Amino acid sequence: EHLTRFVGACTDPPNICILTEYCPRGSLQDILENESITLDWMFRYSLTTDIVKGMLFLHNGVIVSHGNLKSS
């Protein structure tokens, strides 16, 4: 519910990619880097809450690796 659905992957070096479901509003990175989008406090709170829920889901499941999650 809180994660983008994984569709598939290509691991044929040097071509390595991950295929996920389409996100019509773009990626989170697109939103955070777009200075024309104002992020009100409710959005920031919701975003933080969703990240925490996603981390809890990953850490309470079989897969405990989340890659390189960082605030920068």
C-alpha cells in the first residue's frame, strides 16, 4: 500500500534496471527537487509518516534491506 509496486528487473550487465508501476505525478525526487511546488506542513507530515510506515513494513518482513535510504 505504501510502496511503489515492483514489476520486474533486468540484471544483464552492464544493463541493470528496475521496472516499477507507473507513477503519473512523477517520482518523490521529482517533487522534492521542483522548487515551484510548495510543500505545506501537512504534506511534509504525511510524507514523513509514509516513510516511517514503509520502513516498518520492510523491517518487519522477510526482506530487511532498504538499500541506501538517506535524507540527502
